[in-house]
Amino acid sequence: MRHRAMLFLLLAAFACANAFAEEKPRRVRASVVTLPWSDEGRSLKTVLDRLDEAGAADRSDIVCLPMECVKSDGEPIPGPVSQALAEKARQHKMYVVGNIREREGAKRYATSFLCGRDGKLVGKYRKSHKMPDEDMALGDDLPVFATDFGQIAMRI
């Protein structure tokens, strides 16, 4: 698995380098949201408010939210939380990287997902490595996603 992760990082770097080699580089405004680890801090309302700040005030191209940005026992993706974040992405014409507990059948994953500027789900990545005390299923895919400013990958 270690070699696969190294290969993934090399491929992601290569994809980014190729994207910029073909076009003139441009500025990309990225925002990172931090949230307190509390019920109020990890509420959907709080996250949507932070996305409004990043989109309206900062005019971000991409906003990255923390792991389990909205506290829940798990829901499907797409689902209510991912669709609400995607709507903010559409509203502010930005990309949003969210992360929630995803439920698929009896399994629970820590899943990051990319919402496009058009409000559509671009794709998702399920956490593929965990700490010994974490109780979740693991994904086995390391996808790379196209954006209008280059290729990106997600890790949790």
C-alpha cells in the first residue's frame, strides 16, 4: 500500500505540472475553513455561513472544509449535507471540498467530496488509512479530479 500512495502522489504532481505546462498559470484563491469540535461548530448552518464568507468576501476559487465538517452518524453522498454544500458552491461559483461520515448500507466511511462551480458533485474519496482507534470502513481508490485550474486529489 505504501508504494501505491507514493505512486498516487507522483501521479498527482505530474498531472498538476502537465496542466500548468500547457496553459499560462493563473492565480487560484484557496480558503481553508477551521471549525471548533462542538455540536454548534460542526453544524450545517455554521458551515454554510463559513462558505458564504469564503465565497462572498474572499471570492475563493476553492474552499476546503475539515474532516467531518458537519457532525452526523452518516448519510449517503449525494445526500442532504453534500447537496447543501454543492448549492453554496454553485451560488458562489467556487469549488468546495467537504467531508462527512458517509453511510452506505451497514458501512460507515470518512468521505471527502468535491463540489463543482456548477453545484454538481464532481467526485468523492473515501479515507484509505486510519488511526488504530478509528472505527470506520476504508476506501481503496485514490482518484484525481479535473478542475478549471488543474488536477486535484484529496487525502484525509
